[in-house]
Amino acid sequence: MNTTHTALLLMAIGLTAVISFLVAGAAFAVTRWNGSTMPECVTATGKAFAMALTVMSAVLTVVVTIIK
């Protein structure tokens, strides 16, 4: 794997983390706007973050395997 692929992989990992944080923030906002309590909002945020990170990590793994 050359340096271009390594840099692309690191940028993809960073983008995955940023998108997961955005999804978690959106989940928090939506549950809060629906009038949920703070513990319910935190739970929804954690679930959304974990789901987004898991799905994107799996997709990234497949893409890296194909490219490699």
C-alpha cells in the first residue's frame, strides 16, 4: 500500500468519525424536540453513534479489502 492509499484511508477514518458525531447530534436534537427526558436523549445519541460508526466501519473495511 503506497502513501496515497494510506492517506486516503486515514481521511476516510476521520470522515467516518465526524459523520458519526453528526448523526449522534441529530439523534439528540430529534429526541429532545420530541419532549423526551435527558437520559432518553443520551441513550438515543449513543445508539445512533454506535450504529453509524459500525455501519460505516463495515463499509470502509469492504472498500479497503477490494482496493487492496
